[in-house]
Amino acid sequence: MTSPALTIGTTEYRRKFRIIVGNRTKLLLMLAVAVFALGPMLVFGSLLLPALGEAVAAGNVVAFETITATDVATGGTALLWFGLFALATVRTVSSVGDLDEPACVLVSSPLSAVVVGLIVGEILAFLTWIVPITLILSGAFAYGAGTIWPVVVALPFVVVLFLSAFPAGFVVGIAIRHLLTVYEPVARFRTPLLILVGIAYFGSIAFGQFDRVMRFLFDLFSGSPLGWPGHLLLFGVPNVSPSVVLAGGSLALTGVLAVVAIRAGTWLTSFHWFADPYRKPTDTVPASESTSSRLSTVLDMGLRRPVTTVALTAIRRAKRAPIRLLYVAYPLFMAAFFVDEIARTGTLPASLAVLCCLYVVWGAGALFTLNPLGDLGPALPTVLTSTITGRQAITGHVVAGTLVSVPIATVLSLAVGLLSPLSLEQTALLLVGTVVGTVASPALATGVGTVFPRFGSVKLTSKREAVMPSKTAFVVYTLCLLIPAGAAAVLYADAAEPMAATATALLSLSPVGSITVAASTISLTAWIALPAGLLAPLASAGYAIERFDTYVQ
């Protein structure tokens, strides 16, 4: 008979596999990660590891200075363990610790079997793509070292790390999840706490502190039990003497740590899974309603009631479920690459100041107006058959985006303009352009979102779904902003000739033959794209209004 833990583990593994294979977006994302993230690692690893294996086998480890090959193996193993431990912790906090249909699972299976099954499912899911990578890289090292042993011990090495890191990460993840979702003093402020953790993480990477922490952990734990499995990697390699005692000790320690972690995880889940989650008190609703009523009073002074209602509804929906707007923050992850340069030079580059303002303009349209029909959800038939007109509905969405974005655009454009080398005249031009852009981009987004709507929900987390703009709408809307912005930059900086020279040089590499791009062609294209981009918001909003009035499901 199959044990309940193994049944739960294999079932969870099959579910994860079906979710990825059945979702084209996730499948393409995984392929993109494999090509652009893992691909270079495999290519460079396959090229460098044979030489490294040959150097280790020859006893030539000059590249490591005073550090021996054993130190590198054990220190690197400790860092890898911490990486797997952190991955398991984050996964437990975000999804693994949140049971699907807990009333059924917890009644039908022993609690320890559920814990073991969830851990096994996670291990199997990650081993699916870790095992091929391990075999390729260990094979490259074995080829240079002249022995097959690195390939033989690679898989046991990986399994040993997973069997110790994932149970330990599950225990810590359940404890953190309990604090964030059940324990009231922490759960009440979990959103700002998570924001601070994210800022600290990306800030440590941007300012170079992450590397210092990795070096500290390498030095501290290279000789600790966490690094003992590294001796397995060195078995059979010439001129290296791994410790058989420490390698065997790592196997025994893994078993002990796994058993202790499973017992601790079972004890913690007996509290967490049977506890009521923290819910915000209802006494915060009147304050929100009073704020909305004051804003409604201000808007009613210059707008009609239907327009005000649409604008306030869009803002309220975003405030109640801010996770729906998570996609707007995705470009901010790229900011970590610029923080290091800013901290090193002490100045904000002018190009980055312009990019910040362009991001605000882009976000103004992406907030509320990139899916005006799909955002209505089940209420779409009711709204379409009501007395509200398309002009009022589209205007309300544009007003919502403008209300939120214009203050941000004003403050941000002034701040980055004054902090950058831009002159006062250029800062004023940047301010005007950003504010005007945050008014025009919502109008532009309405038409694009109406042409490419999305009515189905997207799974954001294991428990949360939301209707988000379609990928086509994102791409088209972004291009509609970037093309006129690029045209304006070309004309303002008089960059037609350098761009023509660059384009000509790139095209000369093609097998078609020599193609010359004239500077006049780029200038003419820019002069056509700029006015077309300036008129596009009016045309886009006009189409959205007409489509809203005549839309039939």
C-alpha cells in the first residue's frame, strides 16, 4: 500500500506540473527563464568546468590563492544550502503553507503525512529541473578531472541538500506565515513589513551588501556541518583528499535534521492550520467612506455624478484589492540595477530621471484604464444596459488615473529633475511633459484596452485571482508610448545622424547585403511618429467611447 505522505507528495507534484503545462503563459515564462537565465549558466559552466576539473585534478588551484579545493566545495555547498533553505521558506510562506481544501485534507490524512507530502511535492518539483542541470555541470567537471565519480556522486549530493534544506525551510516558513496571517500584533502590519523586507533585500543587492553577506557565510560555514556534503563532490578526484568521516556524517546529519524538522513542522502546523486567520476590524470602513465622500464632494463640483461614481469605484476597487495592480510595479524591479551606480557616483543620471518620469506616465495609463470593459467583470451587462453613456464611463476611468498619477508625477518629476544634472529649464520641461503625459496616457490606454480586452481572471497566487489587462494590451500600449517618446528624444537631442550610422553598421552585418540608412529618413520618421503619438490619446478615447456605447457580448 502507498503511504498517505507519498500519495500527497506525488499528487502535489502532478498538480504543479499540470498547472505549468496547462498554462501557456507560465510555460512560456519557464522556457524564457530556462533560455535567458539557465542557458548562459549552462553554456559558461560547460566551457569553464572542464578546465576547472583539470586544474583541480592536477593540483593546480592557483586561482583560489590560499583556499583549497576542499574549502571551495564545502563553502559553496553551505551557500547552496542557504539558497535552498531561503527558497523553501519563501515558498512555504507564499503558497505551500496555504492548504487547498484544508477541511478535507486535514480530516482524511494524519497531520505528519500532510507535512511530509507537501515537502516531498516541493522536492520533486524542483528536482525535475535541477537534476538535468546537475548532470550537465557535473559531467563537464568530470570530463576535465578525468574521472566519472563527480557524475556518480552529484545526484546523491543534491538529494542530501534538498532533504535537509527543504524541511528546515518549511518549519521556518510555517512560523513566519503564522505570524503574518494569525498573530494579530504582526498580521496587522504585515503589508508594510513585507514592503520593508523587499526594500531591504533589493537594497542589499543594489548597494553590494548581498555579496558581503555571501562572503561572510562562505567563510563562516565552509567548515561547518552545512558544508560537509561538499566532500561528496570530491570523491574520486585526483590530488584531492575528501573526508570520508565528514561525508558520512553529512548523511547522518541530514537524516536527523529532516526528522527533527518534520516533527517541528507537524507541531507548528497543528496550531497554524487550525487557527482562525487575522481579519482587519470593520471599524476602518467608516473612515474610508468618509474619505471617499469628501473626494466625491470635490469631484461633484466640476464633474457629473456618473463620472464621479465611475472614478471613485475604480479607486475603491484598487484600494480594496491592491494585488490587482501588482503588474504596474513590475518595472520597479529593474531599478535595483541603477541604485548601485547612483550610490557610487552620488548623482542621478539625466537619462534615469527621464526614465523615471516615463515610468510614471506609463503607470498612469496602466492603473485603471487598460481594461475598461474587462474590469467590470460580472457587472458588465448591468453597466452596459444602464443609463450611463460611454463618454461618462471612459471619462470616469481617465479621471481615476489622473487623480492618482498627477500628484505623483508633479512631485517625482521635480525631485528627479533637481537631483539630476538637468538645468532648471529642462526640469520645467520635464515637469510639464510628465504631468501632461499622465493625463494623456489614461486616455490612450482606454482605446487599447477596449481593442484587446480580457474578461477571464488570472491566478496571481494559489488563492487569489483577479482580472488583469491582456498581454497584447500591455505590449501595444507600451509601444504607443515608447514610439512618440523615442521620436521626441531623437528630435530634441538631434540624434538622427548617430542613429543612422548605428543602424547602418548593424544592417551591414546581415547576409542580405549592405543597407544604408539615411539620417533624413530617421528624422522624417520621428516627425511623423511624434504628432501621431500626440493625437493618439484623443483617437483612442474616442474609439473607446464608441465601442462602449455599441458593445454587445
